[in-house]
Amino acid sequence: MIQNIIINGLINGSVYALLAIGFSLVFGVARIVNIAHTAFYMLAAYFIYIGFHYFGMSPYVAMPISIMAVGLLAILCYKIFIKPIREHEAAVLIATIALAMVIQESLLIGFGGHYLGVPPLVSGYATIVGVKVTNQHILALVVALLSLLGVRFFLMKTRLGLALRATAQDREVANLMGMNESMVAMLTMGISVMLAALSGAIVVPLFVLDPHMWMHPLTMMLAIVVLGGLGSIKGSFVGAYILAFAEVLVVFLIPMGAYLKGSVALSIMILVLLIRPEGLFGVAFEEER
Amino acid sequence: MGVIGFYFRKAHTLFRKEVLVLPSRIVVFVFMISLLLLPVFTQDPYLLRILILTNIFAILAASWDLLSGFTGQMNFGHALFFGVAAYCTGILNLRLDMPPYVSIPLGAMGAVLAGLVVGIPCLRLRGTYLALTTLSFPIILLGLVFAIPDVTGGELGISGIDRLSSSRLGDFYITSVLMLGLGFIMWKITDSNTGIILHAIREDEVAVRASGINTTRYKLLAFCLSGFFAGIAGGLYAHVMRTAGPSTLEVALSFQIVIWAVFGGMVSIYGPVAGVFILFPLLEFLRFLPKVRMLAFAVIVLVTLLYMPQGLAPWLRDKVEKECPRCKIRNVALRKSCRVCTADLD
């Protein structure tokens, strides 16, 4: 059981971290609370399923294609639905909720409410310290950790990453320094959704697909970003592992735990907010809270 | 006779001078009359049932507007109040055999308590933090509901609650009158001194505090008031549907409330009511296309937001009325001068 807890905690934590970092980025840079974030994650998973089952693509081909496709789709949605109403905060929230519903309902029409699955990329299992772990789980963990490293490299070492961080710190000054704010916002939207799509691609061989699979990651992701401090990348990273392990522990150790996993994560979030309202690594937005 | 005549004339003058001067008020008046007179023309049970639910959700959406629209406390977990009240009402009615007119107010008091419990941690939060925290409360409670099926009935919920009244027509009149009455009370609250303070908190909380007003108290008051009205809606729902299940606490319902209110137009009370009266029956009538109905719903909301981000009711109102630049009183768009201070419009 211990090994189950550790492996599941690490994988869930990495996936949640990818999701939460994307969400945090787009909130920090563009001030958009993108409720549809996990809907795009689900969409990527379905695209891989379509590529694999309908077009006979190998998953290695289907994954990059669907990640790109979802990213482009997100930029398109941003251009059409979100950009014209960006000044109205509430309207943006509703627009993203409606967008998530559109995605969910389209998938429901296309595939029905059935549980679908994609076979694992690699078969077999390895034995680590006397414990059997399937190779697929190891692969997922490695890919997730590598992507997290990649995100850190992108944000810290590239010019675009610098522009993103600068815009997140102060939109107006970044604009005065010659960064095209609306362009940066659009790119951030694309990048963050591609991160979501990437995490969708990672979990696709492990989880079953159904059109409501975006709801649980959404609540977890929101809890994580609030726990870590909205807009803080480090906070999202640490918060993701804390809540993922809390979730897995609850599921494995408490009777009826599967029902309570969301409750426990969210209760931790509220406790942290009561003690430290800015979150674990709360950043600049003192006056916005 | 003379006294009656006096009050009749007074009412008539009031009606002519306050209601008939503005197209939006005429629309509200016609709406009230036609809602109450509808059963004279048709008593189709299906239509009545839709309208009963529409009335209940209209109360709910308006109560959301009181808290989130006027006070600016973005509540994304408004289903909490609804669900708590529905469960309280159901348990009180089933276990203690209380009739609806006792169980609904008591259930609403349960929702007020929930409002206090949510409100106290939320007082320190603002904006997105607040939205996400409030979103989490109904999910926490939903987990508890599933974890203790002995009390709450688990996934099936509590069923076998008494009917609201003996006939569907009775249900319709009870919910309609309550909707109109509570809507009027909420509108009056937002128009009172308290309402102005709530409005000011939304605009600039620091400035309000600097004026010597205890904003904490007013924010808690807003949570409790909103919880009370939402709780009445929840209690009515439990008695009309005769079950109180987990669907009353779902995230989807919280989102639905926000969609209705923002679609209809926030910060107006009548906006959310209009939003529910347009969107909820629309969703029901789209039932002949069962597969695409939610899709069509979401697309309609998206497109509406693109063209009128303020919501439907304020957009329409601004088309037919304009505000006097001097005394801020609304006038018909056709007038050249203000009806009160005779200043030139536009």
C-alpha cells in the first residue's frame, strides 16, 4: 500500500502541478481565471483517443499533434470569445465556464457518456525496492517531471519567459517597456493550455476517459493555486504535491475516502487561507486579495 | 367610502406617476400581472411545473445578485445555501413532521447559519481568492453528504418530503407570490441605506471603512441575507420536487446560477430574474433536441456575452431609457428634457 501511495501521489502531484502552473501563468499574466483549463486537458485526451482509434496513428504521433491542436484551438477561443470582453472580469469567468460546457457537451454528443481508454504505451513492469511498478507509471512520472523542468527552463532562461514574468509582475510597465501585452496574453493562453494538454496526454493511458473527467481536476487545481498563492509558480508546484499526497492518503486510509478526497483537499486549502491568507508562497497581489 | 376612494386615488396617482413613466417599470408590471393571470388561460401541468421551478430559481439568482452583484463578494458556491436549506427542510419535514410553512423558514435559517460559517473565513478574502474559496464549500459538504448516507441518504438523497400544497396550481401561486414578494424586498433592500453601503463596499472597500462604517458587519449581513433568500428557494425546491438530493449542492448548479445572473445582468435584482425566466424555460423547450440542448445553451450564453457583456436587462434598459445628467433620474429615451429637473438630456 505504501508504494501505491507514493507512486500515485507522485504521478497525481506532477499532473496537478502541470495543470496548476498553466492556470497560474494565465492568471498571473492575463488576469484570466480560466475555468475551461481542465476542459482543454480532457479535450487533448479525447483527441489522442480519436487519433489512436479512428485514424490508426501511433500514440507517439497522436500526442504531439493533439497537444498542438488543442493549443491552437485555445488561442482561437481566446481571440473570439475572451479578448473582446477582457475588461469585464465576471463576463470572462462566465465565458470560460460556458466554453468548458461547450467542450463537455460536444464530447458527450460525439462519444456518449461511455468510459473509454487508450492502451498503455509500454507494457510490463519494473521492480523497484521489491515493489512492482508498471512501466507506464514510470514513464508518466518521468515525462511529467521532465515537462516541469522544461517549464522552469522556459520561464527562467528564454526571452519569452522573461516577457511573461515581467507582464505578470506589472502589466502596464511591461507594456511601456515595449512588450506587446495583448500578444503576450494570447501566447500565455496558448502555452498554458498546451501544458494542460500535455498533462492530458500523460494521464491518457492511466485513466479512463469520460466527458465529466474535467470536474475533479478542476477543483483540485483551484485548491492548489489558492494554497500555493495565486500566480506563484513555485507555490503551485509545492501545493500540487501536498494536495496530491493528501488526496491519495485519504483514498487509501479512510473508509469512504473516495468520496472525501475533494473535501479534504479543499479543507486544507481553507485552513491555509485562514492562517496565511496569501497562500504558501503568496506574491505581489497584496491589494487584489 | 371616502377613505377607500382616497387610497384608490392615491394608488392611481402613484401608478401613473411612478410606474407608467418608464418603459422598464411598465414591463415589470405587465410581467407581474401576466404571471399571476396565466393559470386563467392555461393550466397545462407541464407548463406550470416549468414555471414553478423558474420562480424558485429566480429567487435563487436574485439572492446571488444581492451578495455578489451588489456587495461584490464573488460567490461561486451559491449552491451551498440552496443545498443546505433543501436538506434541512427535508430532514425537518420527514423526521419531525413539520408542515412546509414551518420547515421552509427553519431550513432558510439553516442556510443563514451556513452563510455565517462561509462568511467568516471569507471576510479576509477578495476577488478571485474569494471566488475559489466559496466554490470549495459545497464540494466539501457534498463529500460529507456521500460519506454519511445514514442521515443524508447518500447519492439518492432524501425522498418522500410532503408536497408544498395540495395542487399544482397552489404550488404555482405560492412560488409566484413568494418570487414577486421576495424579489421586491430584495430590490427595496438594495435601494435602502444598507443597500447603498453594500454597493459602496463593492466600489471601494477602503473608502467605506475610512468613512467610519464597519464593513465586516455589512459583508456578514450580506452573506446572511443572501443565504436566507437562497435558503427559501432551497426549501421550496425540496417541497416541490419532494426530494433533496446531492444535485442541489453540485458545482454545476453554482455555475448555472452565475450564468443566469450574469446573462440577465448583474447589480439589478430584476436582471437575474429576467435571466432565469429566459434561460430556464428555453432549456426546457430545447428538450426536443435532448443531445444538443446544453450545447445550445452554452453557445447562446457565449454569444450574448460577446455583444452585451453587461447582461441582457441593462443592455435593453439603456436602449429605451437614459439617465438625466443632472439629477441621475431615469427618463424615457424619447424625452428631450428630464421629467423631474427639466435639464436637457444628452
